Amino acid sequence: MAVIDVNEKNFNEKVLKSSEKGLVIVDFYADWCGPCRALGPLLEVLANEYNITLARINVDENPTLASSFEVMSIPNVKFFKNKKIVAEFVGAVPEDYIRKLIEKTK
């Protein structure tokens, strides 16, 4: 499991290439976002438990990347596998919901 900070320069390598080997959860967040601060630690725990990569993208620092994935609200979480989005959700959702998405897409 790895928690990595991703930006516009390394997105293709860190997310898309990694998603060919397994599930990558991408967390679009901002430091000022309360729900993001609540969700982040939970995503880290689950990524560690399921041994999957968690890529964190700060939308304030990477607006073009956020825009290219139509991120309008945060937290916005997308699950990538084989270079494609296989699941996603917006907002701070319950842990059980995230677990079900991971198990369905892993």
C-alpha cells in the first residue's frame, strides 16, 4: 500500500500506469475542506487494509487535472483500474459504502 501525492506532471505514471497492476483510489481534496479532512484518514486505513494505492490530488494546486475529471465538488473519489474509472463517489460517505466499492472493483 502506498499513499502518494499526485500532480499534473506525474498523474499518468503514478495513477494510470499503476492502475494496470491493480486498483488505485484517487482522492481529489483541498486542505480547507472539512469533509475531505474527515475522509482522508479513513481512505488511508482502507488502502492499507486492502493493500491498494491511494493517490491524493490537491484540487487547489492541480485545477487543470481536477477539471479534466469534471471534479465539481470535493471530496471526490475515483477508482481507477486498467487506466479507466471503474467507480466513484462524491462527499464523505460511510465506511461500509467504500468497502463495498473496493471489494467490487479490486
